Amino acid sequence: MKSSFNNNHTLVKYYLSAVIILFFACDTSLSPVVEGPSIYSYYGILNIDNPVNFVRINDIKTPSNSIEEEELNVTVTLTDLNSDETFFLRDSLIYFEDEFLTHNFYLNKPINFGTDYLLILENDMGFRDSVFSTTPEKATVTIVNDNQKCNVPFFIELSPVNDMENEIIEFEVEFYYDSTFFASDAAQSITIDDESITYEFTPNQVIQSAFGDIAGVPNCTQLLSNDLTFRYTHIGPSGDDQSQLIREALGIPSAFERNIIGLYTDEFVFEIDTVPPPPFPSKIN
């Protein structure tokens, strides 16, 4: 089943939330939050492109500028549920202006595409907590009708994108003009299939959306290069809404989310036709 819609916004996201740190998930086979002296906040990005990844964990019952916060006394592991491999995360203290303190637990292991991960925290009082995260599948980028003239459409397809209700694609198309790189993050139209997403552009539409309402927007024949770059970040699906129910039941402020997001970034260079059309022939009297 296909759906198509126009996009005139400056940011494309296919989930109701507008900021990626609002995503959360947890594992329901392990009691996500049990009674104990502490409740923890989590924020992290499992970036497939990075050799080292961090998960920020804090005890929300302890002020961030408290000396007690230096002793978190927890063990944190990350399990690859596809391979059953488990890795320990090491704690590192991060200070901001000598006042704000946070714990960044880091993992010096590669993160894989299309993988379910389970982060488990256990403190010295027996409190056990868990957060679930899924990284996206690696998408293949296909361009249809490249090397087009200024007002002729070309199409860029990403596949597979398995769960467009919960996955996010953020993108931009970059071009070079007047010794400067510019970028547009708006498509002329977008078509969503069961496992793919297709963007429609024209070269002039990309330029127009980057410049906005500024007078004197150039034509694509004025670009210094006929190369355009399609750059995108693919953010994996969130889990269920169990953590939201837990926060509501315990009265935890919404700022203390359980956010561990899987993502990667990639880019694709292609060409457009920037050769000006030939002039009209002169009228012969």
C-alpha cells in the first residue's frame, strides 16, 4: 500500500515526536522499574558509525551537583540479543563548568545494523532496570532519473525502511554555489511503501527551498558543480510505551526519559545537468 504527500517543512520526520530524545523503550520480561532507593534516567545514542558509544545515566533522586553523585555504584551491561553477546560499560565522570556532573558509561565495541540491544543496570542494593533499543537496517540508496535538467524531477529511494511509523529519516540535499555549500531539507513529494521511502526533487526546487524567499535565487545552471549530495540519518524504531506508563504511575517528571536510540548516517553523490539550454535561434528577416 502506498501513500504520498507534499512536504514543505524544513525537517522530515516520520514519527509524531519532533525531537529524537523523546524516544524511549524498555524490556518487559525484566521488571523495568522495581522498588528501590533509586530511579535512574538514561540518554544515549547507539551510533553505528562511531567506534565508541556513550549512555548517560544519573540517579534522579540525587542532585547533579551533589558530591554523592560521584558514587553511582551500578553495573551496566549491553546485550546484543541477536548474538547473545554481553558487554560491560565503563563509567566516566563528566563535569560542566565545575558544577554539573553526569555519568557517561561508554562501550568500546562496534554497534551492528538491524540489531536488538538490551541495556541492564543493577546497583549495589539489588535494584535492577532495563532499557530496550533497536538499530535500523542498513538502507540501499537508489537514484532514478539522475543527470536531469533544472526543472525535471529525479527520485531518491531508500530501502529497506521497515517501520515508518516508528523509524525516522532526516535528510538534506547539498549543492555548491558562489564558493559556499548550501543544503535543503525539503522534498517536492514523498512516497512511502511498505519497506521503502521515495523522495521527489527537481534541481531548482532544491535550490529554492535552500534560499527561501531571498530575492535573486540562482538557477541550477549557475551552480559551480553539477554534483549534489544526498545525506541522511536513519534512526531506528522505538519500543513500546511501557516506560511512559511506569513514569506516570511513579510520578517521574517527563524530563527523565529512558532514551537509547540506534542510528547511522550516510550520503550519496549524484549529478544533475547544469548545462544551459541553447539560445533560441535569431529570427531571420
